[in-house]
Amino acid sequence: MKKIIALAVGALFASIAMAKLPPPSEDAVAKSDEAKAKTEAGNKIAAYKLCLAQDKAAAYYFKAKTPANKAVEGLPACADPGPYVVAKVVAKS
């Protein structure tokens, strides 16, 4: 009996979870796009700062551990992503 009740409750919750939500408004879509762009810009800045820290650590390591007469290959340069610029949204007509 408990299994049947549990199955019925589970089916009820599954049908509620499968309900279709209305499509988001244009404002909600614009806000989510802006949030996504901000997150991507933040990730690029974080990657740039990580690259700078890795370069600093590698330079210290090569300076301390490499003999003076041995040449060290150059490291790839870090690409500065620049400041975050807000993208202008074009309204649909």
C-alpha cells in the first residue's frame, strides 16, 4: 500500500515538474544576455590575472633554478582583455 501511495505522489510531482513555463519577456532575455556577457568578461579578466601570476612565478623559477649560461625559451605573452564594455541592445521593431 505504501508503495502505491509513494508511486502516486511521485507521479503527481513529476507531472508538476513537467509543466511548461511561459517564454521569458524581452527584458528578462536582455538582462540574462547582459549577465552572461559580464560573466564572460570577468572570466577573461581572471584568466589574464592568472596568466600574469604564472608569468611572475615562472620568471622567478627560471631566474633561481637556471644556470646563468643556459638560455630559456620565451613564454607566450598574456593578452589583456581590456575593460568591460556594456553592449547596447537593439530593440526589435
